[in-house]
Amino acid sequence: MIQFKSCRWKNFLSTGNEFIDIQLDKTPSTLIVGQNGSGKSTLLDALSFGLFGKPHRDIKKDQLINSINKKRCCVEVEFEVGGSHFKIHREIKPTKFEIYQNGNLINQASNARDYQKFLEQNILKLNHKSFHQIVVLGSSSFIPFMQLPAWSRREVIEDLLDINIFSKMNQLLKERNANIRDQIVDIDHRLDLIKTKIQGQTKYIKDLQGINKDQIEQKRESINTHKDEIKNLFDESKELGKNLTASMQHEEETYSKQMDKIANIKSHNLNLNTKIKDLVKEAKFYEDNDTCPTCDQDIEADLKNEKIDSIKTIASEVQAEKEDLQRKLSVLSSTTTEITKNLDSLRDKQTRINSNNDSISLLQKEIDKIQKEINQLSSQTGDIKTAKTELSGLREEKQDITEKKLEFAEERTYNEVIGEMLKDTGIKTKVVKQYLPVMNRLINQYLQILDFFVAFHLDENFDETIRSRHRDTFNYASFSEGEKQRIDLSLLFTWRQIAKMKNSANTNLLVLDETFDSSLDIDGIDNLTKILSTLDKDSNVFIISHKGDVLENKFRSKIEFYKQRNFSKIR
């Protein structure tokens, strides 16, 4: 979730050289009022410029600079994501763009465009278009979702649903899964070791609590058991290692020879192809020429036919040779595959030998440890308290390792599921289809709250179908401005709900710019106020309006913009 904290600016639009600072998370609802031109909508441009480097309204970036001071235009936006505090600092004249994380500047290792891309994809996980669909509604430059072209609608939804992550996952999935497999193998090895240690430590404590000859004898039996295990492992490794090196060398040499043969065959085949081309060229010469182009002598018909027949005979022989080469190549390829399987089997044996050697080393260390315990038991009772502390530490370590293994296993399972999903080229459509019923349900819920009783339906192409109670069919353009605004509001709150579900572009901030001043009637205003009052406790709503006298009592706090000496200020 993006928790916006503050936004401040100076020398920005009508604001002079003193910062205007707006706390974005101070109260659940804030009314922003002021006369026309006082700068009450500047917050939208400041947020848009601070986060995305572009104005909210349809103006050029240079027009953001205060026309009186004409320099040192500055905007700062602070927010929290994932437990980290971020500050975005931008300036115009001079140009500056900086990102701070927990007070430390994130180095701008590339150009400003890549730096902005890093901000949107890795920190905000929100682009400019989606920002205007889930954070802002009602300004004159705002384009409602239903007025966007189909591709833009899809872009917004896919961004909210975080579908683009599948392409990145597809690139990293194989590498990550291979790494996870290695990690799990390592963890299993560590678990086996820690279990052995726990068993030994538990037994050690029991021995300390009642030392006798039987305990010492049991430990000696454990040593003998470990020695037997070592012998078995050694014998297994010895058996596996018989002629292993020679076999691997033989197979590798055989493989190399096979590949040389294949290369020679392919080279010879190329030569034959060249020969065929030359024969075809020669045959065409005799077919196309009755006179020698060099000496101008006539070429006898019998000679021509004889030459052409001879060429065809040679070509047939060459073709037969090519087919024979192809058969040889097929046999060699099959043999090479078998050699590869043999090499893999031999390498598996070597891996098993290495694993046995590691186990032998661990068992030997365990034997040494048990022998020391025997020596201690023979001379003293030992320190039970210390032994129990060590055992507790081992159990905690085992728990940590087990939890880590479960995490890796869950991640592997998740990746396997994703892998199956990525095989389906229609993954995005499937995800959209999954969420469409939720979207439509939420849209209709909000429409009902706003006293607009229609059945609103978005299909997978994000085209709308709207039916009245009498089953008459309409579209968005069919309705009045007030009805359109109710639809726009319902979509806005729906996208925020979806973003919250996905935690993709979830944010505390919502800005309604002159929404209460436009096409909503009294009932619409009351219903919208009810919706705002039901938002979760982490929401911070800012209402920009001319109706301060009407709306003042409906919201927790108020910010008033006014002009003083041609500069915007607040109180």
C-alpha cells in the first residue's frame, strides 16, 4: 500500500517562494475551498508532477513555473511503501529529480526516463494513467474510465490487477526454481545434520542425569553404529567408483569422436550439395547451348545427350550418397543420445560418491564428539543446564530451518502453479475473467448506494452494457451528466477496492476535484458523503469545492486557499 504523507511546493503555478505544505494523512476527510484562481486545485498538479514528472492538467511543463519568480520551481512528495519512507524531490529551472529512501538518496545510475521507470515499477507500482483512475476524479482535465478507448481501459485494469508481472516471472521462473531446488537440497542436508545433533544432545542430557556403565556402553554402540554407517558408505562409494574415471573418459572420448563424425558427415554433405549445384549448372549449359560460347563450334546433339545423361547418372549417384550420409547421421545422433545418457548416469554416481564423503566426514565428527562425551562421563557428571541450553538452541535452529524449508516448498509450489499458468497464452484474459464478476458486483453496489438503479455490466473487452429495470439497454453516452458522474464514482471506488484486494496500487489518498460542484443533485451529494464515510480508516479524502458553506460540516478539516499579492497561500 502507498501511504501518502505530505506534498509541498513553491514557485509552482500561482505559489510564490514560500512552501505550501499539505499533510495528506492527517485527517480522514479534508475540504479544500477558495475562490476561482486561488490555487485550490494546485494539489493535483503538484502530486502529478512530483510523482510522474508531468502536470495533471493539459499544459506544458514549463507553464508550471511561477510566472512572477520564473525559477526554482520545486515539488516534494513524501510517502511510505512496505515499511520504507520515500521522498521525491523535483525542480524546474534548474532541473532536478531525486528519490530518497529512508533519508538516503537512491543513486541515479541512468537517465531520467529510466529513473522515472524505476520509481513507477519498483516503488510506486503505479503509472500516471492508473493514478488518475483510482486517486483522482472530477477535474476538468480528467478523462473518466468509460470515455477511454478500449486499449486504455484494458491497460488500466491490467495495471490494477498487476498482470504484467507474468512476463517478468516467465523470464526468472526457471532460474528461480533451479535455485530453490538447490536450496531445498542444502536445507535437507542441514536438517539431517541438526536432527542427528538433537538426537545426540538429547541422549547426552539423559546420560548426564543418570551416569552408569550402560550409558557409556550405549554411546560405544552408537560409535559402532556410526562406524558401520561409514563402512557402508565407503563400500558403496568404492563400488560406485569402480572404473568410474576410465568409463567417464571413455564415454567423453566416444562422444567427442561421434561429434567429429557428425561434423565430417555434415561437411561432406555440404560438398555434395555443391557438387549437385555444379552438375545442375553443367546440365543446364548443355540444354541451353547448341554452340560453344568459347570457340563458336557447334555442339553435336549426340554429344549433348551423352553429356546430359552422364550428368544425371552422376547426380543420381551423388543423391544416393547424400541419402546414405543422412542414414549414417541418424544412427550417429541416436548413438550420441545414448552416450549422453551414460555420461549423465556416471556423473550421478560421482555426485553420490561426493555426498557419501560428506556424510562420512560428518559421521566421523559425530564419533569424535561421542567419544569426548564418553570421556567426560567417565570423569564427571557434566553440566546439565549448559547441555539443555545447547539443546534448546539446536531445536530453535531446527525450527528455523524447517520453516525456511516450508517457505521454499511453498514458493516452489507457487512457482509450479505459475509455470502452468504461463504456458497458457490466454493468462491475462483468464485473470480478467476471474475479476470481472467482482468488479461488476462492486460497481452495481456503489450505483445502488448512489440511488442509480440500473444493471451495469462490463465484458472482457471492457465494453459496457447497461439495463434499466424495464430491461431497456443503454450505454454510458446515453445518460445525463449527473448519471454519468454516478457511474464514474462507482468505477472509481470499485478500482480502489480491486487495488486493495490485489495490493497493487492500493493507496490511502483520494482527491475529488469539484465533484460536489458539478452534476450531482442533493441526494447524490448525500449518498456520496455516505460512501466516503464508509471508507477504511487508512483512507484520506480531499474534496476540492466552491461549496464551502454547504459542505463545511460534512468533513473533518478544511484548508482555505487565498491570494495575497498575486501569490497563493493557505490558512
